[in-house]
Amino acid sequence: MITELHTTRLHLRQMKAADSTDLFQVWSDPAVARFMNISPFSDEKQALDMIQLLANLAEEKQAIRFSIIEKESGRIMGSCGYNYLDDEQARAEIGYDLAKIYWGRGYATEAVSALLRHGFSSLQLNRIEAKVDPRNVNSTKLLEKLEFTREGTLRSYERAGSVAEPGSRDTFNDLYMYSKLASD
């Protein structure tokens, strides 16, 4: 499985432990974590543990997550990747996050476009999915700009809150299901 992708402004590289400090900064921001169904990280070890979990999934060819690096500055801006890979059904689910200072500059669109190109051409996927909290207007706009189809609402699909916050996981959030097909 490929571990690097390049765009005009971005270098997407498989996450590694050395990225934990920068990714902790992204994942500890409440504005970023809000729609990731995680509580903002409070310790860098959480980022390191997440990177290790994702590395294990990549080793098993079940997922791959990339650090998004701005070519010009060399800074890690966030992450993106295939949260779930299903070779048998030729489909994947994507996810992405960016540090707030990079929002609104087209970086997420550029990163997701690279995932789409790679997924449909190199991985020979038929379907790429994304699940999005309906309140995440920026993400729904991004997917619609990239001509994903909103297939519907997954009702009460995901627990709200965090295990660290007693009582917060008693409710469930809806998610929109988006997809893009190789034939689209």
C-alpha cells in the first residue's frame, strides 16, 4: 500500500510516532475534535496511541491515515486517510481533519481530492464513503463540492460525547452518509 501522496501544496505521508506533538495540537483543539466523535485530547500520549492504532490497522491493510504536510513550510496541518478499507467490496470510508488556522483555504479539498484519485485509480475502489455530522456544515460543503452524493441520514448512528465525560454518551447523533462512485 502506498504511504505517500503529493498535491500541488501538500505532502500526505503515512503518520508516524514523530508526528504526535503536531497532531496532538490539532486533536486537542475543541473546534477540531467537535465533529470527530472524540473529546479533545488532553495529553500527547493520546495522540501517540492513536497513531499506533492507525499504524496497526495499516499493517493489516484495514486502513491508512496520512499526516497532511504543507510543502512550503513543512508543517503538519492535520490528517486524512482511509478510515476503513474493504478490498472484497472495493470500497473505503474516508476521514479528514485540519488545524483551525488552515480552515477555509482549500487544503481539505486538495487532500480529499488526492484520496479520491488514489482510491479510484490505484486502489481500484468502486465506492468511497464519508459519514458527516449534519452540523458540520464545512464538511458537507466540501463533499458536495467534490460531487459526493448524500444518500441519506443514518439516524442515531453514533454515541455523542466521550467515555471521559459521565452521562455524555447517553445520547446518539445522526450522521449523513455521502458516497462517490468510480463511475460518477
